[in-house]
Amino acid sequence: MKVADTIRSKLTQAFSPQELEIIDESHLHAGHAGARDGGESHFRVTVVSDAFAGKSRMERQRAVYGVLADELKGPIHALSITARTPEEG
């Protein structure tokens, strides 16, 4: 399974997002530390979910990192997260 598919599956299961965008930015990091042949090492994700209501930005990011802990130990070298509620736009 592709790393992006795993990210999608895990975040969908954990947060039931109204919006989920996953962008593989690995090509921007080719030749840098942590870059892998074939990409799938650097991602930008946007998760819009009611699950983030009442949580700080740090709590939201920690929640996403927690769900993707196994991937962050392996194939994911860098992860940029935007996590917000539907009301936040």
C-alpha cells in the first residue's frame, strides 16, 4: 500500500474528516536528508474535522502525529499538518 493511502486510511478512521487533503512533497526534497527514491517521504496534510473542536493547535498536531506514529518511524521523514474544525474554514 502506498504511504499516502495509509495516511488517508488512518486519518479517516481516527477523525472522520469532512475534508482531507494529502500532498506528497517529496520531489521538493530530492537529494536532501530523509528523501527516498520513489518519494513518499515528505507530506503536507490538511484535516478538517469536528474532532478538533476545543483543542489547541498543538493538541491537534499531537493527535495527528499519534495516529501516524508508525509511519513517522519509517517511511515518513517530514509531515506538515494543518488541522482545523469545519467552522474555522
